[in-house]
Amino acid sequence: MTDLGLADVAVVGGGIAGAAACVALHRAGLRSLWIAPASASGGDRVGESLAPAARPILAELGLDGLTERPGHRPANAAFSAWGTDRLVERNAIVHLEGPGRVLDRAGFEADLRAAADGSTGRCREQLAAVSCADGRWRLELAGGRSTTVRFLVDASGRASVVGRTLATSRRDDRLVAACAFLPHRDPKVEPTPATLIEAVEDGWWYAALLPDRRLSLAYFSDPDLLPRGLSRDLPAWQTSIAGSTYVSHWLADAGFDADRPPRLHSAGTTWLEPAAGTRDGAGWAAIGDAAAAFDPLSSHGMTTALWAAARIGKVAAAWLGGDPEPLSAYAHAVAAGISRFRAQRAEVYGREQRFPDAPFWRRRKPDGVTALPRR
Ligand SMILES: Cc1cc2nc3c(=O)[nH]c(=O)nc-3n(C[C@H](O)[C@H](O)[C@H](O)COP(=O)(O)OP(=O)(O)OC[C@H]3O[C@@H](n4cnc5c(N)ncnc54)[C@H](O)[C@@H]3O)c2cc1C
């Protein structure tokens, strides 16, 4: 087995959290090894709304120009039909923090990876096994190579491949997202650059015009409430769309074509308790979705991933220098953020009162009692 040589920290995961963490570790003067499989690159990625709060975090990482590049657009107009049959406009011009961005998500991630590649050594392999002894992590990669480090960052997304072996995994719900990218077929109509959220009896719809004029469309529901086999059944997908009011009208009026069935993604609220700590004298921290994956209603997953990644450089440097306090402060800050988010989420779902008997909304009642559907 080949040894990969010396690094202070290993980062597992090639998404936004992992790439940004490599940049932060480099800025903190640490040598990191980035374990990011090649499959992390390329293709469409769901989730393109970047909150305005991400801007100062990107600046802290020296990456402030990234979202201003061509291919992204300002998120000025958002409409929602939530708790009311009327469409309500939320215009970003009235927000002091300014508009967020609708990203070319794949392009944004590619730019982040390029910045990370300049900061770290990268192994394009999966982490296959991890063990810990005498204050060091021993990591074995799928290709047969191995390495040892003193601090480990789990940025492996919802899989949380290391964190879930070190901490308790928690879950609020089993929300699932059926996602598709719809081509724009009508050259006579200029599609409106807007985002639309619509609550319906069995869940809610999200639609956003992408910078390349396709529509990102997602239907959020519980696994037992979705039509069976939806990811292979175009007529069932089209029937589901027809069950919406504003979304289906937008598609028809603007000339978007639901021409293939959606892909399903886990989208529930899950988190680790705690999100960081030590094991046998070695330090670890989970960041991004590996630490806490939020219901996408918040549109804060990417921002939270960037926030945690930006912290991790100083946290790891302090820990390696013998000061455990920033690591413990990080774990507390994540726990406080999760509590805040869960309270806000209960409040937002509680605002929808039109479907009192529908299982989707009853399961999210703010009394904290959530019956988890299983298949
Ligand atoms: C339907 C949906 C819509 C969303 N919409 C938005 C939105 O509009 N705005 C927003 O801010 N957020 C949104 N989110 C959330 C956002 O996408 C996530 O919070 C964000 O992608 C988290 O980034 P991450 O790097 O932590 O995880 P990921 O992007 O999941 O990256 C994890 C990486 O780890 C790798 N990995 C896994 N196992 C291993 C292993 N054993 N070894 C090595 N690597 C491994 C994976 O290949 C992957 O590349 C949405 C999420 C969903 C599901």
C-alpha cells in the first residue's frame, strides 16, 4: 500500500464544503490532502439559489469575485403562494443586504474546485476506510493508497461517511425532492427571471429560471406521498405538475417543456450531535451537509457549507497548535444554528394552514411531533 506522505489535515468530499475548506486551510498555513473522487465533477447540480449572506463569507475566503462571473444572475424577484391562494411578491430591492444570486451551480462548483486545486494536494479517489490510534487518523483510499493525519474534516455531504461513525445522527423528516431541468421551447417569449414557491396539499413546488434560460423545477414531498416510480414515469410527473396552479401556468405561458421524468434527491433535515470533537487524541470536524443538512426551503445549504468551511482553517490550526477551544466553539455554533433553523422551519411550515388534514402538513406541525413515513 502506497503512503501519500505528510499532511496536517485531510478533507473528505469534493462538494462546496470540501473545496472551500481546502482554501481556508491553505490560508491558515496548513498542508491538506483533499480526498475528492472524480465523480464529484461535471453534470447538472440541483440547488442554485445562493443567499446574500454568502457574499461576505466568500470575501473572507478571498473568493469574492466568484459569483460575479458571467453565467450567474441576481435573484431579484421571488414569488410565493404559501399559506394563501394569492401570489405574494418578495422583491430583493427592498432588502438591505441586496439580492442573492441564481447560480450556474456546476460552473460555481468548478470554479471553487479550481481554487481548491491551487491550495492542496488532491486524490481523486473515495475514502474507503478510516481508523484512529495514538492521536492520528489512518485513511485508506479506494485505489489502495493510504495516509495518516492528525485532523480530519468530513465534507462528504449527507453520506457523512466519517461523522456518522463518531457522533449521533439525527433526523427530523424524510423530505424528498423530485428535480428536473426544463428546456425553454418558445423563442417568442422571454422567460421571466424569477423564483416561484407554491405550497400544495402533498408538499411544495420550487421553480427558478436559470441563467441559461432553463427552468430548475423541484417538487418536495414525503416518499409515501409521491406517485410510485415517479423517476421513470413522465406522464405521472406531468400529472403532478398539472396539480399545481402557478407553477403549471408559468410552464405553459413561458414555453417550458417537462420532457423527462425527474430525479429524486434526499432533502430532509438531518444533523450530527456533536458536529466536531476528538477521538483517541485525534481531532475531527464535520462541515456542510455532513454536519447539518437542512430542508432546502431555507435556501441556505450552500451558505452554511461556506460558513463552516471558512471557520475550519482557524479551528484546525488552533487544535494542531494545542488549543482545543475553537473546535469546541465550532461544535457549539453548529448546534445553536441547528436549533435556530429547526425553530424557524417549524414556524414557516406552521404558516400554511390551508391543508389541515393533509399528512405532509400534519407531520410538520410545530408541536414537534413528526411521524416519519417509511417504505
Ligand atoms: C433538492 C435540493 C435543492 C437545494 N437547493 C439549494 C439552494 O437553492 N440553495 C442552497 O444554498 N442550498 C440548496 N440545497 C442544499 C445544498 O445543495 C447543499 O447544502 C450543499 O450541496 C452542501 O454541500 P456539501 O459540500 O456539504 O455536500 P455535497 O455537495 O453533497 O458534496 C459532498 C461530496 O462528498 C463526496 N463523498 C461522499 N462520500 C465520499 C467518500 N467516501 N470519499 C470521498 N468523497 C465522498 C461526494 O461525492 C460529494 O462530492 C439544496 C439541496 C437539495 C437536495
